[in-house]
Amino acid sequence: MITYEPFWRTLKESEESTYTLIYKHHISSSTIDRLRNDKPINTTTINDLCRILNCDIQEVMRYTPSDRDQKL
């Protein structure tokens, strides 16, 4: 399962906020909601978040095996 828990820590340590992500960087509020609920987001958005926060991908997301993962 992909979790965006690292994103929230990275955001807190940055000069940005959800407000600036939405109004300054044009990240949609629905994307913020998807991050809050560990829902899928596209790689372009992940790239944008890394650029905005000047961080590596590990500081935005993490994979943890889970029983909730879909069957392959």
C-alpha cells in the first residue's frame, strides 16, 4: 500500500502549507484530499510536489506491504 504519511511531515517542515499548495501552486483541493486518504495520485502530481517541496520521492510517499493490496 502506498501511504503519503511522509508528505505530511515534509510539508510541515517546509515553508508551504495546504493553502499555498492550492492557491499558489495550483494543486487541487481534491488532490490534497486524496493525499489525506492515501488514495492514488498520478506521477505528474508526485513530480510537482517534489519540485515544490524540493525533496526526494521518499519524502512524499512510502510503500508498505498490506493485506488490503489488490490481488495480482
